[in-house]
Amino acid sequence: MASNYSWVLAKARSLVMLILMSTILALTCLEGAMAGNFNQDFDITWGDGRAKVLNNRKRLSLSLDKGSGCGIQSKNEYLFGRIDMQLKLVPGNSAGTVTAYYLSSQGPTHDEIDFEFLGNLSGDPYIVHTNVYTQGQGNREQQFYLWFDPTANFHTYSILWNPRTIIFYVDGTPIRVYRNMEGRGIPYPNNQTMRVYASLWNADDWATRGGLTKTDWSQAPFTASLRNFVANACIWKSGKSSCGSNSSEPWFSQELDSGSQARLKWVQMNYMVYHYCDDTKRFPQGLPPECTIA
């Protein structure tokens, strides 16, 4: 009886291991299928060869030297979506540099949703600078420190943009929310298509300590890496959305649940370093209207 039991137990363990290995393999294949192909998804728009597609088109490097930075833009235009990108930022002394990843339309009344990563002196934390433009007007900055070293490994930075809200995520944790308050007369980006952009450039006139710390060009070239671009989004082609007049995708109506709201509060209490709604000196005529709406 004991030997039969041992045999059954061994078989059960083997079956569990087989299921586990099959699941891991399936998830690995799924991740590979979802990860973007940079040659298919993006055009390199500037930089004279400083942006390079690597690793069978699954990875992209952006470089900055004293001559120039570089940038890319998505081939597709989107009107709402969940956009994910993994980035590994410039290591070491990156003061004066900015690695940008954002959505933007075109023209003087453009809309824009920004992640900008402000470089630092070696050992100092990066600042994540976020902003939202509507109809050409920005001035809605929020800034955060990160709770990890963004230069050591890749991390996922996501923008959820739907008719109700914009949510900035870091590794699935929300750090900022910008809600649609058009009913209160506050513009919201919901009628201009946007492309996805990424770039690495010199901004030592403002990026590090308000421009006090300049770029040390002896550290150049500065390099950031991107991978695993995923766009669960409504593609705009020939004047039409791939989602039609609506979408049944969960992200299209997604808002924060109670658990996500708790994580958002944790980030904002512990890692926020600037909020435009707290900057009364900047707005002597009164804070922007969304700042006074609970």
C-alpha cells in the first residue's frame, strides 16, 4: 500500500510540474507575441543613427552625445488606449539628460500625455516628470521619485487614456490620475489622435536642479533602452477608429478600484516631490480650476 501511495504521489508531482512548465512556456510565448517589433511599430525620426533597433527588432537603444540626441515615433495614431513600454534609464551621472516617453498630437493646439525622466548626479534618485497638455496648454506637472533604481533593470511605464480618465502607471502601480472634467468646463484630450514618441535629449538648462547641474559630456554617450512596447488601443486610420463608435475592451472604461486608489495614495504620500496644484506662487491669479474640485 505504501509503495502504491508513493507511486501515485510521484505521478501527481510529475503532473503538477508538467502543468507548471506548460503554463510558463505558454506565458513566455504569449509575452513574445505581445512584445512589439520596433521596425514594424516605429519610425526613427531624428538622431543620425543614434537610435538603434537591436535583439531581433525587440529592443531599441537611444543615445545622446554632444552632437545630438535621437527620437522615434509610432507608425500608428491612436484615439484612446493602454500603452505600455519597458525602459531602462541612463545609468551613472546622467545630469542634464531627459529620457522622454509620451503621447502627442500635432499643431499649436496639440494634446500630450508625458512621462519624462530627469537625469541626476550619480547616486541621486531620478525624478519622473509627468504632464498633461490639452489644446496646447500644459502647466499640469507632477513629479515623483521612484522606489527602485530605474537604471538597474527594465521597468514598465504605462499610460491608460480613455474617455473618462488618464492614469500613469509604474510597474502596474498608479502614480497619477487626470480625470475628464469637461462638464466643469475643463478641457480633456479626447478628440485628437496621438502617436507614441520616445527620445533622449539634452535639457541641462532646466532638467537637473532647475538647470544648476550641467551635462558632463565626458560621460557621453548616454544610453537608454526600450523594449516590450504593447499598444492595446484604438488605431486611427482613414478617418476611422478600429474600435468603431465604442469599445468593449476593459481599458476603455477602466478607472481605479479601491486597491489601486490605496496604492496611488501611498505613492503620492511617499514619493511625490511636486504638484502644480500646490504651487500658489506659480499661479498668482489663482490655481487652475481642476485643483479646486475634489
